[in-house]
Amino acid sequence: HLFSIIMSDWTECLKFGINLTKQTSEIILNAFKQQKQVHLKSSQADLVTETDLRVETILKSAIRDKYPVHRFIGEESVAAGECVELTDSPTWIIDPIDGTANFVHRFPFVAISIAFTVNKQVKAPMEFGIVYSCVEDKLFYAQKGRGAFLNGEPLNASGQEVDISRCVVVTEIGAERDDLALSTMTSNIFRLLRIPVHGVRALGTAAVDMCQVATGGADAYYHIGMHCWDIAASSIIVQEAGGVVMDTDGSPFDMMSRRVIAASSTAVANRISQVIQAFPCRRDDEDQCRCICGGKGVNSV
């Protein structure tokens, strides 16, 4: 009986999160074609706008009003110096605009990503995940044990199990632009194309990238250097669609590690883990109360 009550509570949270996401997306859509004031965070490719900050503030405020004891990990809050910390309390992991560079340039893949986790879940599936690709009007969501959906229709991974040469793989170059990161990421793409895979794609938003695996439109996704708010929501969407997620070294998925492979099957994920390499990444939960941007704030551009 207690279990059913808990599940019902998380279902209520999921429904609230979906409604809030759709409402808040109007702010993004209204600003999409307008001129933006852009700031830099960790690199020339790591951007933030006033809309990012506004959307995160609205999301957190609305959730806090509804669920006062719940906690948050938000991209822009962490960039401002808040802790990356999971506790046993229900925690909302928020990326207000995944694909800020897309948003700035009006490239039409821009998403709100929200994950919900309890009891310090970093390896197990989240309780639920929501990814709303605003310009496309595509709402991906999943709840643990209850399937994954796109605009209400069930999602299923491609089912590709063995032949990686028939796969489409999605990845990103990401915001890490030092020589080691760039050489590692570009050489990974080179090695995949030499297998050869059918193709390598990039949409500019990790959350939407990973959801392509859940739709069956892509067979795998991998990335090194993203953050927990980029992939937490889409990780459960992939798993509930029948796919798998793991670390790039083949070990169990850990959303704080900043490394991930999502794939249609364990065999495909393992094959990719044998091909790609990772560059060193500091865990999101290392030195928990630290600023992702190195404590330097943001700089106008």
C-alpha cells in the first residue's frame, strides 16, 4: 500500500512537471527569434542568456511552491555556485535550455530537460524524466517501470543488437575546447566512421540527441564532458524505451561521471565503448559546492 502511494505521488509530480514544462516553454518560444544578450561560462562555446536564467527561476519557484521540501540541481544555479548534491530527498534536476547555442542562433533544437530522483539515485533509473523540444513541439517523457512516450505515443528503441556498421550514432563536440578534448572527440568520430557506421549526427542538445535513441531514429548516442542536467532525464527515457545506458568505459551508468553511452542494445553500447576514448572530466559531484565556471561568474560577449 505504501509503495502504491509513493508511485502515485511521483506520478502527480510527473504530471505537474509536464504541465509546468509546457507552460514555461512559451517564454523560450517568445524569445527564440529575438536578439539575445549572451554571456560566456566555462568556454567560448558554453553560453547562457537571460532566458536560461529566467526559465530556471520560474521552474524552481513553481516547483518549490507546490513541493516545499523538494530539492534542486539546476544548471544555472550551479554555474552561480550552488551545490551539486544528491540527498535522500526528492530532487529535480533541471536544464532550463538544453541547446543554448542553438537558441542563440535560432537553430531549432532547443529543450527543457527535467529529471526527478530520490534516495541519491545516480546509477539506477531516475524516477521520471521530461524532455520537451520546444520548437518541434515534441514532448518526451518516461516514468520508471511505466514506459517512455513521445507526445503520448509509446517509444521503442530500434532493436539493433549486433551490427554496428548499420547504426546511426549521435554525439556532440560539446563545450570543452582544449586541445586534448578536441583531439579526443574528433578522433572518436573518425574511428566510428572507419568501422564504418551509417552516419554520425549532432543536433546541439544532449537531451534531444539521446532521445533519438528512444525513438529508434538513432541506434546509439555517446558523449563526454556534458553534465548531469544534460542527460539525467533522457537516460530514463532511453531505458524505458528498451534501450540501455552505460559509462563510456562499459561500466554502469553514473549521471555524475560526465560520460555516457545510450544504445539500442548492450551489444551496440559495448562495441562503441571499445572504439571511443574519454578525456579526463571532473565529476559533477566532486567538490560539491563549486562553480562549474571556475568561480569566475559569467562574462558578457
